[in-house]
Amino acid sequence: MGITERLIEDAGLRRGVSLLTPEKIEKTIVAVLQGETGARLKTYAETCMRCGMCAEACHFALSHPGDPSYTPAGKVHQTMSVLLDKKGRVDPDFIYGMAQLAYTECNLCRRCVHLCPIGIDTAYIMSTVRRICHKLGCTPQYMQDTAHSHASTFNQMWVKDDEWTDSLMWQEDEAREEFPGLRIPLDKEGADIYYSVIAPEPKFRTQLIYQAAAIMHMAGVDWTMPAQTGWDNSDMCMFSGDFEVMGRLKRQHFESAQKLKVKRIVMGECGHAFRSVYDVGNRWLGWRWHPVPVIHAVEFYWELIQEGKIKLAKKFPGPVTIQDPCNIVRGRGLQQKLREVTRFLVEGDIIEMHPNMEHNFCCAAGGGVINCGPPFKNVRVEGNAVKAEQLKATGVKTIITPCHNCHGGLHDIIHHHKLGMDLKFLSDIIYECMEKPEA
Amino acid sequence: MNAAYEFVTGPLAWIAWGIFLLGSAWRLISMYQLAKKKDASSWAFLDLGFSLRSIVNWLIPFNALGWRKNPLLTVTTFAFHVCLVAVPVFLMAHVALWTEFFGLSYATLPDNVADIMTLVVLAACLVFAGRRLTQKDVAYITTGKDWLALAIVALPFLTGFLAYHQVFDYQIMLIAHIVAGEIMLAAIPFTRLSHMVFAAFTRAYMGSEFGGVRHARDW
């Protein structure tokens, strides 16, 4: 039982491990443990009573009943506990398994916090394991590719500078047919709202930029998008353990907003990016809070609705269910606002999944797991059978979830389990139902 | 035998209490210094109100999700911890010792109640041990340190129970009981039992993060 019995071949991990020596491993592990960790890791390692209560928390564990190697404590037991016990004296093969486990079998979703009486943050422990793997050069190939893209282009998807502005102008051009007078204002100084997105939006979900522009236009929002780097708020470096590049990305994002002297940053419907900008990157940069206020799209839409700026021509036919994205629910407490926005938009009931809100199950794509690519797809799809059961039990056709990773993860679960359900962003529904100019 | 009794209730008791109190203080202070030095990005978010909110919510049985999902362990662990603290502190025979040595006197538990509470502790230890042996997810993560902590806690209660009921030789059992109790005290700062010292702070930190930054419950 354990990770050694389910190793998956990955080019990045294999090559990274092939270059390791026991000396390098020990030196790196000791350097990270002594240099970058402190009282948190020490107390967590010492006071975990090994009670096993967290087994009930993890979707991976619940989807593999009878296999304790998927429980949160079981995962720590196979990774960080060994590093601490052996003081870093482990062999390269161990690093392969440790990396596969940390990158692909934990979404860093923090549900286990709700089941640990002592309040141990397993996500922090697994992030530290990933940090060590990154320092050892043992990262999954696909995830490392996105990290390289971040490092070279400041965005996740190798989008070139001209392609970025091209995509925005293309969407503006398209949208002006439907919304005469619509603009996607680039680099507008002093705008109320700086709207940032993740790189997959210009790359292959460009309609989301169209929809956001339509909503901003109809709501009369004073907004802008940056023409230069900093526009991508996503962050795979946070998940790969490349905190140095993570810091550069977040600095670029905030500084781009500061240069434009905007009042606030509104982030598109993505969870991990929000975690990175709102909770993680700022700390790495030594900022307690953000130099420019940051809000997630859910909160932004909620505000627009409160101010009466979103006018609907019709309501979206329900019933629907809601997938709570971990990073804006356990990460920002937006569960009630998400429901209020949904109730405003939908005709009919919200059929809740159970558990939900801050006790929700993760989509199993988050935490960078989906970014580890095709070799590990089945790890997350089969590792989230409980989500499939949850979705099925609602009996509805439509799932609303304001998060790119949740979309990616649930899309694969829906197909694998033949659930025949549709996934919607809030902006999909707002765009579909809002008042539009007479064509 | 008298000399042995004198020794375990005299110098050894001072040593055990000394290790417990000074050791706990040293662990807390050095952990505080380490946290200030290495965990600044966590330390900055500590908040008394949110800490207490989290601690209180976790002190209510079946309130937190973790408790609701593990009913047997919840009942066991609450009963265990209450008895574990109350019996040694309020046992009539123990209070008599405080009176004898320091002239201190305070409320006591009736002996028959303390007897039942001792059995509760021992039964809870059996439940904990049973889970470690038979429940796969617990067995998988159980280490020697966990068995050691369990044994250190069970022994003073087992020997105390046997001594009170005068099973085997009373004198020997009494001395064994005192030594076992002293081992437990001295072990608190340096074994898994250190969660007695640290758990409030790990909980407080998580409560502060969830309350002040994430604006969500952590229970």
C-alpha cells in the first residue's frame, strides 16, 4: 500500500530523479527545512497525534475506501515524516514517489483543516514537500512547462505580448457588433477596476473575455485591462514550489495595477489565481495585505447586483447546483455571495450538494493537479468518485462554478462517469440572461 | 520501602515537576522565538478574537465537522481528556499530599467517582489502542511515538487503580504509580504529549487565518 505501488511514468519526474545524488538530496532537503520552515512545521510534525480523523476529509481517501495511503495524515506519513525522520537521507527513487504524491494526490484544498482538532495545515506540509521537489528539479513535465512559461513570458500559456493585445482587440471587435460602443479599454489610467484573467482565457476560453467586456459595458463600469505583462493573475509556480518566480509574477501583477493607478483589481472566475494573489504571493513579497485591493469576480458581480447595475432580460432556467471552489470558499468565504448571485440569476431551486460551502469537496483538479497533465488525469478523475456521486445525487442538469480548475476537473468527472451535466461560469449565465441592446 | 517512597515523593517528584514546568516553558519560549524568526508571514495574522473563536468551537463536542464525522472518537476523546486532567488534580489522596507538603487544600472528587473516571481513562486508552490495531487508516500512520505516548498516559491510571484496590503489593504498586505519574509529567514537553503545550497555539493560528484572512469557519 502506498505511492510506490502506483507510480506513473512522467518525463519530467524521471529526468529530474535521474540527475539526483544522495548528497544533493540531503543537502537540498536540509537547506529547505532549516532555511524556510520553522515553528509551524515543527509543531505540526510533533503534535499530530496520528488519530486518523482527517481520513474523512479527503476526497482522494473517500474515493479509495480501504486504502489509508490516500488520507491526509497518510500522505504526510509517506513524505514529510520520512524526510524529517531520516533528516533528508533518502534515495532518488523515494523522491520520485514523494513528488508524484505531493503534486498529483493532494489538491492543497484544506478541507482536512475542518477535521483536525489540532488545526494542522496539511496543505502547507504538502506545499513544503513540493518546494523541496522543485529545488531538486523533480517536477511533473506539464506543470514545469507552465512554470517555464510564467518565468519567460509572465503568463502561463506562452501567450506572446502581441497575441494578448490582439486577442483583446479581436474580442472587442466581435462584441461591438452586439454591443455598439463597447470598448475593452487598454492601459486606462485611473480606472475604477483593473480586470485580470488567467492565460487560458485568451488562449482557449476567449469568450469569457467577450462576456466580461459585455457585462462591464452594460453595467457602465469604468474599467481597464493592462496591455503589458501583469495581466495574467494565474500562478503555477506557487504550486510547483518555484516561489521565487511566484513572487515575480505577483509583483508584476500588482505593479501593473499600481502603474495604472486603478482603484481595485477584479479577478476573473478562477480560484487558484485568487489564492495566489490574495493569500500567498503577497506574503512571499513581505506584504501583509495587498498594495491594491483585490476582489474575486463573485464579489464583484454581487456588488453590481446590489447596485442594480446588472439588469436581466430573463432568468436562467433551473434547477442548478453549485460547486464551491475551495480557494474562494475556504479561502475567502464567498459561499453566501455566490448563492445570492446565483439566486438572482436563476429561476428555480439551487439543489445543494452535501457537504457544501466551506465543507465542500474539491474538484480534484485544483492545487496544480490538473496542470500535471495527461499522465495523471486518471489519478484525479478516479480520485474523486465522491464528487461524481455528489453531482449525480443532485439530479440537476446545470452546475455553476466560478473557477477554471473546477470547470476542468468537473468536465472530466462528468465525462468519465457519463453524468451528462453542463458547466457554467457565472459570466456565462449573466451574459446569456442580461438585457442587451436591440440588435 | 520507606526510603524508596521518600525518594519518589521527594527528590524525584521535584525533578519530574521541574522537567515538566521548565521543559514546557523552554519549549514554548523556543518555539515562540522560532516562530518570530522563521514564520513571520504566519505570525503576522495571529488574532486573539479569531483564535478564541476557533478554540471554543472545537471545545464543543460534535460542533466541528471533524467531531461529527468521528462520533466514537469524539465521545472517547472528550471523556478521556476531562478525566485525564480532573482525576490527578482533584483526587482526595493527591490533595492530601499537597496539604501534607505545602499546606494547600481544595475541592476533591469523591473516591468512587474518581475510581469510575479512572476506568473511563483506561477504557479510552483501550479504544485508542484498538483503533491503532484494527482501523486501517489509523494503523497505517501509527508509529512507535504514538504507542509510547499512549503507554505513558495509561500506566499512571492503571497502577493508581491497582494500588487503590490493593491488588498485588500495595507498597510496590504505590511507588510504581508515583513513578509512572512522574514519567508522564516529565514526558509532556518532549513526546507527542507536547500537544498539551502546543495544541492551543496551532488551533489559534488556524483560527486566525480562517477568521482574519479567509473569512470562513475552520470547524
